[in-house]
Amino acid sequence: MSTPSKYETRISENQHWDICVVGAGSAGFSAAITAADAGAKVLLIGFGTIGGTCVNVGCVPSKALMRAVEPVFLASASARFAGVQAQAQISDWAALNQQKQDLVDQLRQAKYIDVLPGYDNVSYVQGEARFAKNGVLQVDGTDIRTDKIILATGAHAATPDISNIENTSFLTSTSALELEELPVSMTIVGAGYIGVEIAQIFSRAGVEVNLVSRRGLLPEGEPEISEALSGYFREEGINLHRVKSYEHVEENGDEFLLHVRGETGLETIGAQKLMLATGRAANTKGLNLMDGGVHMRPNGSIIVDAQMCTSREDVYAAGDVTGQDQFVYMAAYGAKIAAKNALNNGALRYDNSIMPSVVFCDPQVADVGLSEAKAAAKGIEVKTSIFTLDNLPRALAARDTRG
């Protein structure tokens, strides 16, 4: 675990801050820097590894491994060109994983730890923040005197309600990307963007992958894209399972048995490893938000208005902890709005109406704005056009018409 100990501040109850930011990931740093640039005296509270999800366990490690296994696929696909033969394989997964981790460590240092000395009015402290019964924010029991608070504590992998799952050594995307040895086979539960990317990484690395879902691949997107991507995944050898429900999990030595209810009744899917990719849950446990007067949804995420303000007028929240738009750039964007509004009692509004997003599978999937279904639900008249790449000369020349 990397922590910027030499930049940490000793705090006492007689110190006063213009704004206190809880969480030292993308949203937390964005809020702290925005406030500091406005001249505010800022206390930034971190807990665990500095840098948050994207650099440590999300975007960076997954994209590094996705690109690492790409040559293996391209070699196997070389036969589409006459007179071309190529071979590639993963010869040392542990070395590849270490290279990935070295990149993570470098970026954490450059993008987070080394940024702190550039802001004299930002003080950093490691500790566990929570609201006391009187509503005062504390860090490890010390009261924090601050005018405004921004909560940016992020999220973690959610555990679905599957019988016996808590008694097994299942993987999350974080622990899966830290495996030092490749398993023979892996079952991944959930086919959103995390499940889709991880499935393709391990499949291309030579692992037999079962991708299990109740709503198909990328269910929040366009159905035509989901159908096309499903076909491409099957062509790569990924086993897709569309089920009605997840019934029970067993772990017997080196085998996980996932019992599901499919179209024809009960089925069992076996593999050496089991990974869960069924969404993310807000990091609010331990914050004691009820005593702080901060309202949450039933799933634990913090409720905010369009100005990123919570139910308590001096407390704002941003990033994954709000349960909305869990992308690193949207976390940073929301945190900037939260910081500006907190300092100026402003009315800047969070606007995600034309939010772009990308899933870095192959072929990549991108969207912006409303889907056809969401537009129709708003009463917007929709005209849909579909252009397949087998009609594009460039794709034909590349002999890759996926998409």
C-alpha cells in the first residue's frame, strides 16, 4: 500500500478549514484542487491507498492487461490475410502482471502523491472519517472544524444475493486482475462493462471463460450492440449463459459450481475460479451518515441534488459514492461542481445529458447521450439508422468487419 506519509498533516481540534474533502480518489482530488485554486484552506482525508478506483484497481490495470493480450488475438486472426501466419502466447503471466502493477504505482505517484506539494493550502491526512452523534465530522476521533464538507469516498464491488456466496473465496475484478497465475477456467457473473472487459482479457490469455448474466451483454446499451457483441464473443470462444436467476454457489476444492435457473430449468456451471461483476456499492459504511443528517438510498449511495448538495446544506457529495455515472471523468466533473457550489453557495448544475462512455472491449463500444429506449421513454420521436462495417471499404480492406 502506497501512502504519502511525508506529506501528511497533524491535525488538532483548534484548526479551522474552509472545506474538508473526505476521500482521496479522482473525485476527492478534483474537489480539493478546485477549492484550493479558489483560495480555500482545504483538508483532504484519505483512507487506504491514495488514488481511488481508476488508477489502482480499475481503468489503468484493466486497460493495461487488455492491450497486453491483444497481440495474442491478432496473431490468431492473422489467417484472414492470405499468406500470413503468426503465433503469440502468454509465456509469463506473473511478469505481465508485475509490469501492470509497476505502471499503476508510477501513475499513482505522478497523478496523486506528487501533486500534493504543489498546493500549500491543501493539507492531507490519513484516517477514518465519520460523523459523531452530534453531527460533527471526526477523523479517528478528532473533531474537524470546517465550514463545508464534500464526501467522495467512492465505491467497491457489490456482492449479489446468491445463496452461500459469502462462504466462498470468490473474486472481484480487483482480485482477478491481481492473480499471479492464470486459472484453467473462470466463471464471471455479470455482463456489464466490467464483466465484459475482464471476460475478454482472460479469454484471450487462454482461460476458458463462462460469462453469465440475466440481461445479456451491456444491458444498459442498445440491444443491437449487445446482440452483435455476443456473436463476436462466441466466435472468440467465450461461453455466454443467459439465465433467469442465480440460485446457489458451491466451492469444492479447485472448482466453483454456480447453480442457475435457465430457460429449461436448473443448470450448473463449473469453473476453477468465480468472479463477481454485478455492480458496485457506495463506500458509506462506517461514515455514520444518519447521525450526520445525510440521507442515503436503500443501497447505501448518497442522495444529492443537481448542485451536488446532500440533505444537509453544508455537506456535498460527488463521484461513485452518489451511485450515479460511475466514470472517472464524471466523478471529477461532479466534484468540481460540488466544490464551487460549496464555497460560493452556488447554483451550478450537474448535467449528464450528453455524457459519453466507452467500453474498452474489442471491438470497442461507445455511446453518448440517450439510448433509443430512454429517448422514447421521454416522449422524443426517434429515428434509428444502423450501418454495419461490412459495408465500409476500410473495414473490408482490414478484413475485420466486426461492428
